[in-house]
Amino acid sequence: MHTAATKAKDPELPALNGLPYLAFPSNETCALDSDAICYDLWQQYSMPKNIQDHSKLVANVAWQIAQRVLDAGIKINVDLVRQSALLHDLGKAYSLEYGGSHAVLGAAWVVAATGNYALAQGVLYHVYWPWDLPEGPAICSLPIIVLYADKRAKHADCVTLEEREEDLLLRYGSNPSSRKLMAKGFEQIRNIERALSDCLDWGDLDAYSFDSRRLVN
């Protein structure tokens, strides 16, 4: 019998320090049959057009990183990564109006709609990774990739981490406490960027533009 403390053993989801094994169905690491399911959920939860455009860009960045991971010989479900990124801001509009964590809310909605806890991991952890960063190839995992991809997307434009940090500080850094938390988050994301660059031999990942012509449609 599985328990919440059991670590994932599927080779497509490397064991991550501190991350519990959240799902038990046999298809938990499978992607959805179609991206259209993601778009249907956008409509069901009234996702505004600007957040849809942002989500498409994040999915594009995450998809390209996942492809690079696969090319490096590290097992990963590329479709699952892309779909998780498409859904990462599912709860954003609701939380902006009513409050609460859009990451937690969106992850709960994804689980309720799909039963796929692996898909929900990228939604739940796309704001901040609450444990020590995984080492080696485990850094190239779904939630870490979605987290990094989100921090490279300013609205529907791919930007550097520095530009994204300035944007978020302007919009959400209204007090010293929030600015301190955001600074901590961006210190983490810079460490993620260095780790991904090293693992994938990507060179200056921060300067990579993630060609918008390859956007997910």
C-alpha cells in the first residue's frame, strides 16, 4: 500500500527530496489525451485572454526545456510538462478576485477535473519550491521546469529573470515583507537556472529567447 511519504518511483518523475508521492492511479504519470482538455478547463474556470496568452508562453518554454531534457537522455514526459504549464495559472483569476493561493486552488481544480496528481504538481509548485533543490538529473523534473518557465514569461513575452523580477516587484512588492519573500524566490530561481544550464549543457540559458514562433497553439 502506498502512503503519502512514499517517493515516486516512475523513471519519468525522478525522486525529489521532500516531495511526497501524491497519486496512486496506474495512469498518474500519463499526459492527458489532448491539450484540448486544458483549453476546456480554461473556459470552465473563466480564464481571461491575457492569462491564456501567458499560459501558452509558459507552456512553450517548458516544452522546449523538456525536449532538451529528453535529448539529453533523461526520461521525462514532455506532453505532461507542457500540459501542466498550460494549467499552471488556472486559479489565478479567481484568486485575484476572491483571495487565496492560486497555485493551491488551481492544483485542486486540476486534480478534481483529471484525477492526475502528477499534472497538478507543476500547478502547485510553480510559485516557489518549498524544499532544498534536487541535485543532478532530478532538477530536470516537471514541477521545477514549470516553475522556471513561469519566471521567464512576463505576460506573453519571454524575458530574462532580471526583467521578470522587476515586473513582479512592481506589481506585488507592496511592502517589505512581500519584497523579502520575492527576493528569496528569485534567489532560488537563479539557482534553478544555473542547475538546469549545467545539467543540460545549455550555456547562457538566461539569454535564450525560446523562439515565439514555436508557441503551443
